[in-house]
Amino acid sequence: MQNKLFSVSVIAMGLLGWYVTVSSQAQTFKYFKIDRIANCEPMDQFPVVMLPNFTVSVNPNENYFNCTLHIKEEIEGPLQYKASIKRCEMDLSKCEYFNTIETNELCDQFEDEGFKDQFLNSISQPLSCPTKPGYYQFTDTKWDLSPVVNLPGTAYRWNIATHVTQLATGRLIYCQEIMTRIVVIRKKSNRVKQ
């Protein structure tokens, strides 16, 4: 009888160990998924626009952007960057103010190494103030979004209105709207049959 109990205990411990191993191999990934990016309309009124041939590749905690900004004229600083964030129901039936990110020192950010590493790490020519006219190609520009995807916001969509304003004149020079969400994927490992 003791031999039988011992055997059952060994089998139970083996099964428990196998279950814990399989469970621990399951992984959770969070993605910052961009559903839509669009220039504000009418697009031709802004001296800076993003051309429509853009792509966004998504990986956990980071996005890779491929896009071209067309700067149509020289733009003097100082420049203000403002992102107004609204939290929306998934079906977009209701949106509410969530936060605003703002700086009046965007020109200084163009020179900051940390900012360049985080957001301007793969651009055809450097952005500086005054900005020079031309086409600025972003190629696999990595944006580290780990602080964003760790927020508890998977039940919402996020509407982000981005504006860049020339402070001396009050002129809006760039306007873009982004609709995003945080997607959670739980990937289970394949179970091995014995």
C-alpha cells in the first residue's frame, strides 16, 4: 500500500512539475498598435506634412516608422509641440480627455542626444531650427514605447492629436491625428504530447 501511495505521489509530483513548466512557458506581449495616422485637413494649409506612403511595424514595446515628412519652407523657432490625448471606448462611442504632453522647446529637443536616440534615430537629414525645406525620410525609426504599453489601458482606444506651432507667430505648422490601442497577446507554448 505504501509503495502504491509513493508511486501515486511521484506521478502527481511529475505531472505538477510538467504543468508548472508548461504554464511558465506562456508569454504575454503588449503592443502599441496604431490603427490610423492622418494629417489634419485641409492638408495643404500646413507647411509640414507627412506623405501618405508610410508604414509602421509593431514589436513588443517598440514601433518602427517608415515615413517621409515634407517641409515646404524654412521654419524659424521656437516651436511648441503639443499632444492632446483622449481615452475612448473601444467602439468610439465616448471619448474623454486623458492628458496633454507639451513643450515650448522642441528646437532644443532636436539637439538633445537622448531625444534623438529615442525618436530621431534613423532620419535622412537632421532636424534643427530653423528647419530647412526638404524631404526628411525616416527609415526604420525605432520609437521605444515601453512606458506606454505598460499602462493599464488595454480596454481603450487612444485618440492623439499632435500639433506643432511656431511660437513667434502662433501659426500651426504641423497637425496630425493618431488612433491607437494597446493590444495584449497571450501566447501559449505548444504542449508536448507524451
